[in-house]
Amino acid sequence: MTRKKVKLSYITNDSARKAAFKKRKKGLMKKVSELSTLCGIDACAILYSPHSSQFEVWPSPLGVQCVVARFKKMPEMEQRKKMVNQESFLRQRIAKGNEQLKKEGKDNWEKEITQVMFQSLTGKGLQTLNIIDLNDLGWMIDQNLKEINKRIEFFNKEAQSLAATTVVAATARQLIIKNEGNVPEEKPAFDTMDAIQRQQWFVNLVNPSEQMGFAGDDMMLPFGDANQNTIWPNGFFP
């Protein structure tokens, strides 16, 4: 069963107020003791009630005097740095609540405009929107386009960087292999021919054989004879 939330306001009923003080006093003393034990710090508590003529202290009067003496030795600025009273505490809570409310309002506004934007993409008209809503919708579309352009630019830079890294790695690998002598450097086919084969090729080029249809000074091209025996296929020379 969940606990009922207590309203933080002055309890007008005397008996109820005394019971609440007694109950919460024990809880406060327990929390201070736990804080001091778990965190290893010096702490004290001083309580005064109009229903009692004596103060109630924790852990002891001597312990309270030691903590208060250490506190008074600090500079005044350090003493007031984190000191709060009920008024300042409430002001801090109100300011924090206003900031949270403002943030939630902005988030709700962005969600509403985003929903309108997606509904317009599905074909829903914008006739019901006023000029302020249309301006907000335009702003939201611009923000989304900027984000898309940023992501495209980022991925393009990543692709260019990856391509450059791949080229450098491949070039470095080829240089390493060449330096180790595992793969000979590629040369043109003409340079790799044997010297004798190059000389014979040149002689054959200058002095072609009779099979090519050359005989002395007369050129005899054996295209055909009377028997239609040709060296060319009939498909090209019937």
C-alpha cells in the first residue's frame, strides 16, 4: 500500500503537531547518525521545541561544541557558501521547478510540431494552423534539414578518409613487396624479349618470306587462281 503524500504546511492542530514533532525528531536523529557513520563525517543536530524547556542535541553537548567550534573557525564566506534557511531553500526549489517546467514545455512543443510535420507528409492539410504554428513548423523543418546535411557531410568525410587510407596502405604494401624482391617490377613486353629474338624479328620484318606473297621486286599476292582456290573465306570474297 502506497504512502499518502503529506502536505508541507503548518499543522494547526496542537496534538497532531506534537505527535508529528516527536515522530520526525527521531527520524532526523537517526538520519544524522547514519550520515555520520556511513560517510565518516562530523555532524551534529540541535533541536528546540516550545513544548520543552531544554534543547535536544546529537550526539552530545561536547560533540556539538566541537563541530560548532570548527565551523566558526572557517572564513565567513566559506560559512555562508552553502548555508540555507527555509526561505532560500524554498526559492531554490521554486527556481528548479520553473526550469523543469520550462524544459518540459519545450519538449512538448517540439513533439507537437514534429507530429504535425509527419502528418503533413502523409497528406494531411495545414489549413487549421495559424501563422505562429506555420512559422514553428518551418523552423522545425529547417532544423531537420540542417541535421541531415550535417550527417551527409560527416559520412562523405568518412568515406574520403577511408578511401585515402586504403590508397596509402596499398601503396605502402607495394613498396614493401618491391623492396623485399618478392615481386619483380613490371616492364614492357618489348623490353623483356631476348636480344636474339628481337634481332630475328627485325630481319623478318625487313625481308619478308615468300609465304607472305613477296618475290623479288614483284609483288605476288595469291588472292586466287583459275580454280578459285583462295586463301580468304568465301564469305568475304566470293
